[in-house]
Amino acid sequence: MISEKQRNIKKLQKESSILKSISSLVIELSSELPLLSKVSFIRVVLSDDKSFVKVFVYSSYGESVVLDFIKSLVPYIPSIKTSLSKMSDFRRVPNLKFFYDHQYEKVQYIESLIDSVPK
């Protein structure tokens, strides 16, 4: 029987593999996606039932750049899924959902609060 720790490790390994695969596939589309140079794929979260993947994207240029990038990426999602199925050992390829990652803005806000406190 697989322990909870082993299950979490396997999930993290799959998430890492998915992030690497999606990043490499999207880089191949760089000539067709001019906003690619302004965004970064930050992290991937695989759902517990493995039916979908949340892909978090960040840009220092702001949320509007990321949303425009996601809109330009939508027509390519089926081909990314097809390529992902060939690259990985999934029984069923999960659906891909792209989101803007607010995590870095929160970190910057907290750091600015810490810096503003007198020593």
C-alpha cells in the first residue's frame, strides 16, 4: 500500500514533469506567441482526481500581459495536450487551465511591509 507521503511525492513529480513539458512545448511556439518573452510559467497544480491541471503564469509587466498571453494560447491548447500525451505516461491527459499567479505580488507586498518597519 502506498503511504500518503509517497502519494504526495509522486504527485509532485508529475507536476514537475508537466511543468517542464508544457514549458518546452510553448517555447516551440515562440515564433507565433510574441508575448512569450514577457511571461514565465511558475508552477503547476494537478487536481486530486488528475482530471485537470492549473498552470500558473506570471509576468513582471502585469496581469494584463498574462491575460493577453493566455488568450493567444487558447487555440494551441489541444495541440499542447496532444504533445503532452506523447511526452508523458498519463492514462488520460488532464485538461489545462491557465491562471495569473498573484503569489509574487503578495510576496512583494509583504517584503515592502517588512522593509517599512523601523529597525
